[in-house]
Amino acid sequence: MQDSERKGNRLSKIVTRTGDGGTTGLGDGSRTTKDSLRIDAIGEVDELNSSIGLLLCEDLPARVRAALLDVQHDLFDLGGELCLPGMAVMKDAQVARLEGLAEEFNADLPMLKEFILPGGTRPAAIAHLCRTIARRAERSMVRLNNAEPLSDAARRYVNRLSDLLFILGRLLNRAGGRGDVLWQKGKNAG
């Protein structure tokens, strides 16, 4: 891509054809295959961010909406870290913010005595879908970290985010007038 095709850090040309051969460019200018561990992790984080965007289309409590918008910005920071090998962009403060949100949102929820099923209200079900995508992104990042070190903050962030999304699934069911959908062991076993 030529410098004339860029404006600062923004692309002015979207269709470049540079990836037609199965490679893609990283933020440091190097190229890697589209099936590399790094691109898998970037793609999982991108899917996670998109799924949170879907959740944000729902009617949500204002505090939840604000938290999720902050998460989307953090996930772009994480994507930036992943596309720049050796760069640490994520900060411990971002992880600590998620921990604080998890404590805040979990404070008024009843203690769990059973496993719960993902579902209930539509927003809660989408939060659980986001949670499973976060877990998949985390697994991709662990595989990448085994080959090329990632920052501790990046790995911890995605782990904490999946915890927060679980809590939000429960909170959104309550906000929608529903309780947890409890798993009934052996319900259909006969």
C-alpha cells in the first residue's frame, strides 16, 4: 500500500488486493498468512467486538451500555496490540476496571447454587453468546502466546471480560423481569 493511500493511521482505500495471495499486513509493516495464530486471535477479538456491538442494539441499562462501549474501545486497543508483534498496548488499569465492573454488577445478584443455561431474555442470551466468543478469543490468544509472547494484561483482560459477560447475562435477565434459567440435571434422561 502506498503512502498516498493512507491518511495518518486511516485507510483511504479499502480494496487493496494485497491479501489476494493469502497473506495480510500487520501494523509493523510485516506480512503473515491469513491462517496464522496471530490473525486467528485478531479475528476472534474482532468477532467479539462485533457481537458486543449486536448486544448494544438492545435496550440496556445505561450503566451496562456505558461499560460495553468502554469494552469496545478496549477491544480495539487489544486488536492494536495483536497486530503489532512485541507491542504491549493493554494496561493493568483496563483489567482492574473490568474487575471493578464485575464486582459492581454482581453485588445485587443472588448467589448461584446451580449452573445456569444461556438464555432468558434476548439481551441476556446475546451477553452469553458474547461470553462464549470471549472464551474462544482467549483460547486463540493462549495458542498465540505459546508461540509468541503476549502481554499479561492482554490475556487477563479477555479472561475478565468473559466473567463480566456472564454476570451481565444474569443482570440483563433480572432487568428484563426474568430470573436465571437454571440447568436441571438429567431433566430429559428418562
